[in-house]
Amino acid sequence: MSDHGRLNLEQILAAWRGGIVVSCQAPEGSPLRQPSIMAAMAQAGEMAGAVGIRANGPADVAAIRAAVGLPIVGIDKRPDLDPLAYITPSLESVVALVVAGADLVAIDGTQRPRNGNGTHGPARLLEEIRHTFPLLPVMADVSAVSEGVAAAEAGAHIVATTLSGYTNGGTVPREPDIGLIAELVAAQPRPVIAEGRFSTPEQVAAAFAAGAHSVVIGTAITDPLALARRFVAAAKGATPA
């Protein structure tokens, strides 16, 4: 362990290589949106062999940190601070996650305007993080190759496909963006984390074949409300035998 007991970038990447990171989050309104329940989800992921946890908000990060020994990537979804680039939009959000026990943080790495400063992209926030926490690994959640390249050049240590399909206002695709993984691997030098709509082992295998360093899976593992709704919707649309 290093830097006040947290893992450094090399240790995190070594732990994550070829593995599954479980995203333990619950949407607004879900009865599962409680730190103790997210901590239990993280424990289940650790028992299953996950290599890391992704968690939203300092309270969940702290609860999970007390429950598991896996590397934690913290995010802080704050649409009240920025309605578009709301994934960890400020240095204050980063500080809160670090204090709670995150080993690394993820930020919005798209080139959308940032609320309040008139700039595009994550460069300013990355500079602030680097100045405040020189050793803190930062993951940039992007939606396109150009964004991944720009985030890497601005100092992001990892790029992730998290926001692919979610930034253009159109219909969100059903399948993960395997093509973006391969393009990011070819276009820039940072490790690429595959995230977004992974729900089958075959999709995970395709991500690794495309060059992903690891794969983050959320809804398919940790959102029973979404899964139950799918089955209920199917039942309502089914024709009785």
C-alpha cells in the first residue's frame, strides 16, 4: 500500500488486469439505495472473484471500504453541480471520495461544456486533481475516441467506455460498444476499461479480445430492480400458452 494506505496506479492495474470490476450502485428511488446494501453487494462481488468495485458517493465508498479489500474506484454523481458532466464534476467531489477511501476516482472525460467555468473537457479538473493529489489515479469516462485521446493527453491515467451511447440524446444502444474499446486501445497509450451495457459472458470475452484491460459490470449484477422489471415486462407481453 502507498500514499496513506491506498493502492498506487501500478498496483491497481496489476490487480485489475483481465478481471471484472463490479459497479455497486442503485438508482434514485430504489429501496436498495443504502450504503449498507451497497457494501453487501461489494462483498458478494469480492466473494465471486471480482477484482475491484465502482461505487457512487462518499457514503457508499466509505461503507464499501469498511467491508472489502478490493481496489475501489469512486465516483460522485452530482447533477446539482453540473447537469451534463455530472460524474465527479468538482475537486470537492474528488476530495470527499478520497477521504471516504477510494483508491482512484473516475470523472466525466467527455468534451461537453463544464458548468460554471466555460471550458470544454476535463483538462481543468485533471490539473486541479494532479495539484491536490499528485499520486491519485484518475479514470476518464468517455464516449468517443477523440475524448479518450484528449483525456489521456490532459493527464488521465485510464480511459473507460462508460459514456458511449449516453451523450447524444438519442436512443441508447442495447449492446456494449466493443468497437470503441479497440479504437481507444489503438489511438492512445492508457489502459482501456470496458464499461456500459455488459450483460453476457460472450460480451465480456469480446471486450477482452478487443484489448480491454478489465470490464466493469453494473446492472446485470447489482441492480435487481432493473432485472425484475425486465422479467415483469416480458411476462406482461407474453402470450399465454
